[in-house]
Amino acid sequence: MTNQNILVTGGAGYIGSHACKALKAAGFVPVTYDNCSTGWQDAVKFGPFARGDLLDRQRLAEVFEEYQPAAVMHFAALSQVGESMREPGRYWRENVTGALNLVEAAVAANCLDFVFSSTCATYGDQDHVVLNEDSAQLPINAYGASKKAIEDILKDFAASDGLRHVIFRYFNVAGADPDAEVGELHQPETHLIPLLLDAVDGKREALTIFGTDYDTPDGTCIRDYVHVCDLVDAHVLGLNWLKDGGEDRVFNLGTGDGFSVREVVDQSSAVTNRAVPIVEGDRRPGDCTKLVSGSNRAVNELGWKPTRSNMETMIRDAWRWHQNTDGHYQK
Ligand code: UDP
């Protein structure tokens, strides 16, 4: 890799902005490609910004021509389970067609190293199965289905054009940059921890727990939370894996520890030293009962060393970001 430019789609978003910071620290130049539909121009702090849409093939070609990136990190996507159940067409169009356009532009520019952010939602609701990279992929929501389709696209272009790829299947991403330069902000917010912190400091009345009748010890859904900084560190390792000639590979990114919604609420109360107002509500369509990684492949093969992915640190970092910034970026 002589050129150090890395095209980061979604670099203005939550995970992409943290990835840009990590890439810069590792000596790369992160070039953000983002339409700012859900991301924030203010979050683009660590390299050039090329505004553009994945559905705009001409703009994609221009950006590959201008920056000649050595690799792509693809984060840009719609990523809300509930929304995907109400508006599946947008998920198929923006996630799948968008990714197809990106892959074709990359191949046309002979940029053949590709790191993709996929999701444990591709596994679906197999709560009695240990979820490792070889588990069946049986998504139960359009978000997971769209990400699985993109994984298939990458495999096909690997066969036809030699596209080399690392696929990361994330579990639940949480926390924020400990320096609070970047953090999590969605509008509207739908994710558990930021919503809960809003409820803690009175920005919303209460957190609604989506379902208390699941087949889990306390009746609420169980998830495996991973710190965003640990997650993006794995992406830099993935990039170097490809650079060093590693084979196409899928890695789960989770800790293997499951936390129920109520456990996250209790830990947040302990960290912030405040009560979390809660309301018990109905299940959210598309939610799996339990998603916990059962794999150490990223640790064993990539040398991934998560250091901040314990619940207390994740909530503490998210809370610092929430308080330091009042949670605001400008578009
Ligand atoms: N959740 C909840 N109330 C909320 C938002 C989320 O109870 O207002 C639950 C949700 O049902 C899931 C977990 O918290 O079990 C994590 O949801 P989130 O949307 O943060 O991430 P997802 O698991 O959908 O990727």
C-alpha cells in the first residue's frame, strides 16, 4: 500500500468518525465519503471530506479518481432495526444498491481492499445457538437482510474481480471517544444507551423498555456491547490484515458477555449516580431475544485486544461525551 488514503464511507457518522480518528493515529489519511443524511459534517475532523451519496455513481467515480484510495472502509448505511421493518425499500435501496455502486466504483478504480461493517443481525433470532462466524445467517429484519446481501455481493466480486475483503459482524456498539472529540448522536435517537442518558438528565421523560416478556432471566432482550474505540481498532487491524496478504475473512466483534436491557439500565444508574426513569412497553418488531458473540476469532487471528469494552467504561465514556458536548454537532 503506497497511497495512505483510505475511503471511509459514513465517516461523518458515529462509528465512521471514530474509525477516522483511529486511522489517522495509525498513519493513514481517512477520506470521508458521506451524504450527511444521518452523519454530521462537524464529526469529520481527521482527514478530507468528500460529500457524496452512494446512489450517485458519477460522484463515486470522481472521488476514487481524485483520491486514489488504497482501500475502502464501508460504514455508510441505514442501521435501525425498527425503521427497517417499517421502510424495507429504503434499506434495500440505500444499503444494498448503495454498496453495489461502491463496490463497482472500487473495482473500476482497481481499489481492491475492502473492509465492511456488517452486523450480528444477519444471524437472526437463534438465541440457543452459539453465534460464531460459521453460524447460519437467518436475519429476521430488513436491516439484517440488507447487510447479509452486501456480504454476498462482496463474495461474488471476490470471485469475479479479486475484491479482497474483511467483514466485521458487530454486536452492539457503545461508548465514545474518551477525549470526547467524537461521540454518538443520531437524530432521531433510537439506541438504548444514548436514550437512557437522555432520560437520566431529563432530556426525555423516560426510557421505554421494549418488551419485558422475552425468554430471558429478567424478561428483557440480551445484547453483547462492544466499545466503539475497540471496534474501530479491529478495523485498522483488518486493513493491515489485507495489506499483509491475509485471506478474505469474517470476524465477529463482540465480547461474549450478554447484558439485558434492565442490566444496562442498572449499570447506568450506578455510573451516573442517578435514577433512570423507565416505562415498560411492548416489544419492538424485528428485535431478537439474545445476540451474544460466541467467537474469539478476532482475538486469536487478528490480534484484537479490546480494552474498553466493559459496561462501566462504555457508559462512563458515553456519559462524558453526553455531558461535555451536550450531545450536539451541527450539520
Ligand atoms: N431498547 C429499548 N428501548 C429503547 C431502545 C432500545 O428497550 O428505547 C432495547 C432494544 O429492544 C434492544 C436493546 O435495547 O433489545 C438494544 O437496542 P438498540 O436499538 O440500541 O440496538 P440494536 O440491538 O437494535 O442494534
